Amino acid sequence: MSISQLARSIEASPTLALNEEARILRQKGEPVIHLGIGEPKNKAPLNALLGSAAKLKAADIKYAPTDGTPGLKKAIIRYTEENYNTLVAPENVIVSTGAKQSIYNILLSIVNPQDEVVLLAPYWVSYPEMVKMCYGIPVVVTPEDGTFHPRMEDIERAVSSYTKAIIVNSPNNPSGVLYSPDFIAQIVEFCEARDIYLIMDDIYHKLVFDGNYAVPAYKFSQHDIETSKIIVVNGVSKLYGLTGLRIGWTIASRRLVEVMNNMQAQTTSCPSVISQAAAEGALTGVQSSVESLRLTIQNNRDVLRHEIRSMPDVKLIEPQGTFYALPDFRAFNGNSVELAMFLLRKALVVTVPGVTFGMEGHLRLSYAGTIKDIKQGIERIKWALDPNAPNEIYIGDRKLIRDWL
């Protein structure tokens, strides 16, 4: 079989092997706890269900416009006005099959071979691979001060004449860190001065805690939507817990949306009309489920924080948003893939290796699940790693004895 050079260059995710082993263990009846999955456990909002049900009842399941149904685009325009204080036209909006496709379509539309795209570590695992799939070069900027917050001086040093775009994800997957308003203001000014696209991955922008607020990049722009270098990506997956709908969108200049529309027309044609109807229902319906989910996730964050603090050798930068934390486990093992596999096999806990996010020695832990899973998962991790933890533990109905410390 002949495989393309591009396909060979794309890294396989280390999490695939972990998830496959976890699946096999579960099939055998093992009580695996999954602290790796990035989706909340909430029920779908009623208005989303009613929206999709109405579309099914009408039996009108046909092609939609490539850039999204008029009803959903209208809902996105209103959402943008209410949450970003920015007025956009239908021509500034394109709906895609998830925020992931939105970001890929953006990169496919703006990146030429050998163009550079700056990524801020820790970064979402798919960013560098999507850049490479567009024949671009990912340039990773890692904070050197022990935090997960980027610094403009580091970014400025990384930018070259080949830099086409910078991707900013705040609050951040995988760390949960919320970037400061001063930083957002500085990077907007920098990108507009240097004619660099600023791709704002805002998929978690309302999942913030403790009275914090994810300030929109538009607030600091000196340009209108047609001349700004800001591109905003959002969707319904995280805020409403509707990960399976696969509906995301992009807000950008008319010219860029037109190009993205051409790209999408030649690939997926259009997002599912049933999913779009559900997304429209979520955006236009009662929004109490959003705050309910945010409060649930914030409480889960507090539980995780409390449990992690019982392991003094694990360093945690407190998440200010999302439903992820990225604790530092280098006191136990600097190889995060080895450590994640060890925890799965010994403690039956799924985590995600930090190396996939550009942060070796860390593990991403999701607190999107139940409090029971969070507490039991951390208890098992502590038993497996901490010499000061009890030597015995019950996992399921079996008593296990630690014999490796």
C-alpha cells in the first residue's frame, strides 16, 4: 500500500492506545474510571431536542446551504451581539461540522505551504496536526515561568515573516487557565499591527468560574469585522454539552467566509440539518441549562482541587474555566505516556498524557464526569503513586495491594 507523505507526517494520538486498552478492560468487566473524556454528563437542553424533533416530524431532511441554515445563522448573529457586543451579517457566519472543522477550514483557507502558525502551549492536541495537514509549520511557544499563561515577549520572539496566524484558546484546553484581558488586548494589537490572523478558539468562553469573564478579542480591535484580523470560532459542544451534534461556527470577514464556503462545499457539503435545528433550539431557547452546567462543572473543579491537594508532590495550577486540569506529575514520572499507561493498568484510571498538549510530565484530568468518579479516580491515582497513601485499596469488589513502591 502506498501512503501519502502528508498522511505519514500526521502523528497518531497516544490516547488512542489508552482508550483502546480501556475499552478492552471494560469489556472484561473491569471498573475503569475515565478522567480523560472531554464532555459533560448533562442531558441535552429541551429546546435542542424539540428543534431536532420538529425537523424530523416535518420529514424534510434535505441539503442545507453550505454555510448553514438561515435560522441557525440568525441565532448565531444574535448570540454574537449579546456575548461579544459585535454586530455581524449573515455573510460573516459559516456553520461547520463542529468547531474542529471550523478551525481546519480556516487554516485550509489562509495557510500556504511553509507558512507558520504560532501555537501557545499547552495547546489543544489537534492544532499542530491540522496545521501540518495544510502544509504549514506549527511553531510552539511554551511559557518559561512555570505557568500556563503565555507572555507576549515569547510570542514576539517566535513570530517571523512566515507567520500567518496565531491560535488562542482561552479558557484553555487542557490547563483550564483563563488568559488575562491585558494579554488579549496586547495580542490583538500585535496581530493587527503585523497583519497576522488571530484565531480565537472560544469554545469554552462561558464555562468560567469564580466570577471570571472571558473578554472578547473584538473589544480591543481598532477595525470593523471586514478589516479585522480576528477570526472567532465557537459552537454548542461544550457550553450546552451537545458534543454529538457536531455543530460549530466561524465569525470572520465576508471574503474569508466566502473562501471557507468554497472549501466546505467541496468536502462535507453542509452540516446535518437535524443537528443545525437542534443547535438553533439550544441557542434560542431558555438558557438556564447553561448556568446550571457551569455551576456543576465549577463544583466538580472544587472537588478535584481538594482531592489533588492531598498529594503534595503533585503541582496544580488552578483551572479558571473549561472542565480540565493539567497537574504536574514529574515527581513520579517525567514520561506522561508511560505514566498514563501505568495508571490505567494498575489503577484502572484513564488520563491523557500531557506530551500531546506540549506539556511533558503532566496529565490532563477531566472533571466533566461525576463527583464519585473524580474522588475515586484521584484516590486510585494516589494509591498507585504516593508512598504515603494506604497500601491497600478496593477497586470494584477486589482488594488490591500495592507492591511496586
